[in-house]
Amino acid sequence: MNVLVNAVLSMGGVGLTFGVLLALADEKLKVEINPLEESVLEALPGVNCGACGYPGCSGYAHQVSLGNLSPDKCVVGGQDLADKLGELLGVKVEQKEKNIAFVKCQGDKSRAAEIFKYDGFPDCQTAVLVSCGSKACIFGCLGFGTCARVCPFGAIKMNPDTNLPEIDGKLCTSCGICVAECPKKIMALVPEKNKVEIRCSSFEKGIEVKKKCTIGCIACQICVKKCPENAITMEDNLAKIDYNKCTNCLQCVPVCPTKAIFTQESI
């Protein structure tokens, strides 16, 4: 019995000793957090989306508090947050326009031809590994919703009728995650105020585009000639808008013969 009691007391003593040593080590080795860093972190939205270039809000807060990063890199918080962080840091923050994502493709299943039936795992990054996808247009949206799944803000939904992603501009924070994850590179960010978009990504010549999609850009250049601001150019058989020049006059929209130029309902 005495042996058992002694063993218990001995183990208890060892545990107590280790506990004291760990407490002392924790006190000795703990890292003091900069009060400014704590204030910045508290102000951040806490979604840890990584759009700032760091894996979480804590990493961004640390760099901002050290003066290594501008306080306007959190796209989720937007201008209001940037202004608040600027006040904390004692710096003036430049006003920036909000961007929103859009889909550079309208080739749904009724408009874009397919060359085979894909029955694999329903993910764009997986489907693209099989002959670049099932669509005849190798530049088109695959329609498996990878962009919708990676969006941390629920701003992207897949339309069940078209199998194409749709963007909710009110929820989009321009984090750019969908742009980075799309294997076809058909997601892009544009200034929110600009309502005209070229919703095609094909670099093929017009005759090839017509064979594969009824709503693709055929490089006819009518929009280029019609634009009074010279905001549209033709690059590699695809129309491109310079949003620094575009005034939303909409003159390019009705003249596009394939309706590849899209405009938002409200302007």
C-alpha cells in the first residue's frame, strides 16, 4: 500500500514540476502582440479569404501594423475599412473604385457545341484535364461551378438552365479567388461602374468561332469602328474594352452581330 502511495505522490510531484516549468517557459517565450496590430486585426472582417496575399487576417494585420503593407489591400472591407485603418495608422488612404467579377463566356449548352459527353468528377479543374473539356470551344466555360464553390462570399451561383455562373455584384468583393481558380481563365474583374462587357474568351478566327458557338466574338470590328471613345480594340481576334476610356454610351451593344457584347440591366 505504501508503495502505491509513494508512486502516486512521485508521479504527482513530477507532474507539478513539469507544469511549473511549462508555465515559466510560456511566460518567458510568449510573443508580445503590438497593440496597433490588435486594433487592426479587430477592425478586419475576419473571413481569412487570402485575397490580400496572406493566408489569414492575422498575417495581414501584422504586416499593416509594421508599415509593410498599405491599409487598402483588404478588398472585403472595401473603402470604409481602408479609411478606418488609415486613421489607426495615421496615413491618408487613396480612394479606389470597387471591382466586380464577370464571366467572359455566354456559351451555354444551347449555344455552344460539345464534342463529347463528360461523365467524370463534376469539377472544372478536373474536367479540363480530359481533352481541355467537352466543349468544341476550348476557351469556353465548362460549367461545373468551381468558381461558385471557391467564392467565400456566396457571390457566384450556377444557373441550372445554362450551366453558367452568375455574379451577384452586391455580394462580390473583388477578392479575385474565382479568377485565380478558373482553369479556363474566363473570370475577370472590371470596375463596378462599367456596365459593358465582352463575354467571350475565344482567340480563334471568326469562321471557327461560328462553328462552335453562336454567341462568340467573330472579330468583325464593327464595335471598334462604332465606339466614339476608341475604347474598344481587337487583340488576337477578340474585342477588348479599355475601361479607362469607356463611358457606357452603349453604342457598341446593338451593333454586335452575335450579341457577344453584354450590358448590365441598370446603368
